[in-house]
Amino acid sequence: MNKVNLMNLDQKQMEEFLLNIGEQPYRGRQICQWVLQKGVKNFSDMTNLSKQLRQKLAGLAELGGVEILAKQESREGNTVKYLFGYPDGQAVESVLMLHSYGSTACVSTQVGCRMGCRFCASTLGGMVRDLSSGEIYDQVLAIQKDTGKRVSHIVLMGSGEPLDNYDNSIKFIKNITAPYGLNISARHITLSTCGIVPGIKKLARENFPITLAVSLHAPNNKLRDHLMPVNKKYPLEELIPACREYADFTGRRITFEYSLIRDVNDREKYAEQLGNLLKGLLCHVNLIPVNPVKERDFHRSSWKNILRFKKLLEKYGINSTIRKEMGSDIDAACGQLRRKVILNSK
Ligand code: SAH
């Protein structure tokens, strides 16, 4: 019989699990604290349980966990990139960014990615597998353990498409914001999607006060089809109304991500098209100088063009910020470290 990974359960399921093995449900609540709050990885550390129960649990269940396979710190010391390995030999990246207001963990939701965005390193080797909610959670626990600091903010912006792994991503958010979990404020969580329309509609109804970020990168279908194949399935005439619906339904401002690629999507006409596309939508645009990926022939826009783009958006009443770059010296673009470590060792 396969052991149950307790990291994947919420409190209610933990109570049910205990009931099913002939124990009291309140034990489930105690175990939840050990597992999701304190992050213990040995049943023997669960000191408020009898030795008998700890042994019984060790026979039936496991506690997940990741191993640090590689770690790189940026020169300024404010960004740390991790390559985490799972027991089945798969690995994903996570990034920790230290800010004056706290620290943000950028977590991966899948090993690889099936979305095929042209500028992204995570998708180069295709999709390998989904991560379970507990496997995503373990990235945060491991970062906290390694740094000794509390993670206050989370972005689901590592490798993978969270809305292509919907149930596990949602369960991760539920558990990490729960009082029985790390109790991280949902307002400090951002989920980023390449634009899976049914997922956006479903997410609106979850009633989470999280921020939705949508990776747009192009203001018309022709260019977006080219940069992001997902646009062929969910074109802008479906994506933008879904975003409007999300903003109306939740009352929350959407962030649009727009990575500026020299001579590809940074021309004046594209800023104007973007201005028209987003007019009247409760939103904010995050302009990101593209991170060049070795396997791709994309270059970052000039500073002059980035500022021109921002100014043009302002004419349409659209606020934007230029993302502060952190960690470009440590392969911080999605999927770069995994490729470097894993492929070089093959
Ligand atoms: N699948 C999700 C989340 C993962 S990617 C999504 O597409 O949103 C997180 C963000 O990084 C996305 O906006 C993605 O488009 C962007 N990104 C990927 N590769 C990049 C690169 N080389 N330079 C700049 N941004 C990149």
C-alpha cells in the first residue's frame, strides 16, 4: 500500500485520515500543526503524540520534503535561487527575494511546462509532471528552514502554469493561508497565469483576496499567437472579457505582465494597442525587461523604449511599473537554473 503524504491534506482531511485509522480527529489537528505550521519531517518530532501513534503513523504515512540540490545568491545578496529535488528525482526552482517590507517566495507549480511560451526556459523540455499541493508547500518550508526567516509573500510564478494544475495550486493557497498552516495573508499572494480562460473564471469564484497576474506580453492576436501558443486556444477576445469579469466579480485589480523584447513587442504601436485593449479595466501593467535565455534569440528593450512604452500607456490612463530587476546574475529567469544543473549533469 502506498503511504499517504500528509503534506497534501488539509485540516479536515487530516481529521478524516485519523478517524479512518481508528484515532481521535483532534489528533489530526495536532498533526496538521506539526506538518503545515512547524514543517517537521520526522514523526518522532511530534512530541505531543504517543510513541505508539507516532510509530503507527510512520507505517502508514509520509511527510514529503525537498532536498536543496543547488543554491545561488545574487551579488547584492537580496535574491536567492534554489533548485529543489523531490524523492522521485524531479527538480524545480524557487526564488527568495528579500525586500524592505518582507520576503517573497516565488514557487513552481509543475515540473516543466506545456505552454510553450517562446521566451521562457521552463517550457523548453516540455511538461514533466504536476506538483502536488504539498510539494509546492515544501518549497516554502524549505526556504524558511534554510534562511531562518519567515516568508511573508508568495508568487506562483516559478515554472509551470498554476491554472493547468488548478486543484493542487488552489489547495496550496488554502493551506498556506490557513490558521492551521503558515497563516500567510491571501493579500500577499499573487497567482500568475498565461491566460487559461476557464481557470480565470473559476478562480474568480473561489473568493480569495489574492492578486491575479496575467502574462500578456502582446496586445494583438497575431503577435501573441507567435509568442504564446496558448493564445491560439484562448485568444484575446476571450481572455480580456474573462479578465474584466474577474475584476468585476472580485473587485480586485488585475496585474498584466508585459515582458519587453527589443523590436518584437516594444514598438509605439503596440503600446497604443495595449492602451486600447485595457481601457477602462481595473488593472495595472508590470513592464518587465525580458530576461535573455541562452536558447532563445531575444534581447531586452532599450531603457529609452521602456520609458516610451510606459509614457504611452499613461496617455490611456493605464498605470504601469517597471519591474525592479533582481537576480538576473543568478539565472533567475524561469527554468534557467534547472536547465543548467540537470542538463549539464546528463
Ligand atoms: N505560467 C505562469 C507563471 C510562470 S511564468 C505564467 O505564464 O504567468 C512567470 C512570469 O515570467 C510570466 O509572466 C512569464 O511570461 C514570465 N517570463 C518567462 N520567461 C521570461 C523571460 N525570459 N523574461 C521575462 N519574463 C519571463
